[in-house]
Amino acid sequence: MGFVASLTLCLPTVAFRRAARRRLATLVPPEIAAVIWRNALSIRREIKRDRPNHSTGVNLLLRYMEWDCALYRAMREHGLLPERAGDLIAEINWDLFKGPIATAFGATRLAASRPQTRIRFMLDAMFAFVFTAPFQRSKDPSGEGLVFDVLVCPLAAYFKQQGLPELTRHAACSLDYRMAAQWGAGFRRRQTLAEGAPSCDFHFTLDEDRDDARRPSPEPRAHSRQSSDLAASE
């Protein structure tokens, strides 16, 4: 299924229509879903005229963001609250990307078994083939590839251009948390470009790292026992 989803992902119109209609059916009655979808088609025809042109990987992502904008606006025009419409966009996008991401992450077992190494492989591959120019990433040398900042994000820039900066959080940023969970990692973030910060910070964490940080060192325990013995002998 993941391989088929990966192939379908190269056809944004087909993939998004299928995922969006399925999710809309869980939110509103069929007749309302049909009206919203027709409106989304009309909006999308209008906004694609100003479609930006970047690298192949970024262009593919922007096709999906274009559909996100169209459907979000259609839902808002029909009276759905911003948070509810945004949450639906987040669910649709995860439906679209979770299969291909899981397939790619599974393939990293062929190269490494250590989770940290596998995640670093995934992140490096994503920025080499998908999140390409004009994306800009600055790595933290102390993070072993799992801590970095994104200095330029064409997705955030696109939503801002469309007058929908609030949609960035639902359509793009939310996927980072879900992706980390799929990889068995934690994720935290303090700021985003969409909120006006100078960068988006990415901090992937692993349970083994947190356990090591909490686990006391054997040396202090040995020292404590020696001190107790000395005190008792006195």
C-alpha cells in the first residue's frame, strides 16, 4: 500500500481529490460536501494562475498546498470555523503523506539499524530530493542531524502570498509531529516562520536519549557509598 501511495503522490489532483472527498464525507452531509468540493475546484482554477515555479520537489509539494488553500477557502465560505477547516486539511495531508513516508523510513533498515542514524538518513534524503531550493536548512553541529533550523520555507511563503498564513500550521507544520511519532521519535518546536520568527526550529528526540539523560551515572553512586562507609567507620 505504501508503494502504491508513493506512486499516486506524483499525481496531486488524483490523490488529493480522493483523500479530500473521503475526509469531507466524515465532516458534513454528502450534498454539502459536493457543494464545498465544487467551490474548491473553482477556487483552485483561479489561484493556480499565480503558481510559483521552483525545483521539482518543491513544485510537487506546492501543488498539494494549492489544493489545501482551495479547499480551506471553500470550507470557510460555507461557514466552517477556521480551526475545524484547518484540522481537516491536516488530516487530509497526513492521509496523503504517511504511506510514502513510512515506506521510505522502512527502507532505511537496509542501511542502518540505529534509530538516530535512520532518522538522519531520512531527513538528509528529504532535503536532498524534496525540500530543495529555495528551502534553506541550517544544522546544529551538536544535534547529530536531528536538530536544525529551516531559514527559508517556500510553503510558508506560499500560504502568506495566498493570505492564509494561519493554514501553514495545519497543512505543513503538523506533519512534522506526526512524522516524528511514526519514526518512534519525539518532536518539539518553539517558533515558526509562519508566525513571524526568523526560522523554524526542528528538534527530534529519541526515548533512549531521554532515558540516558535521566539515568544517574554509576560514579556518583559509588562515591556516595564510599562516603557513607567512611561516615559509619568514624
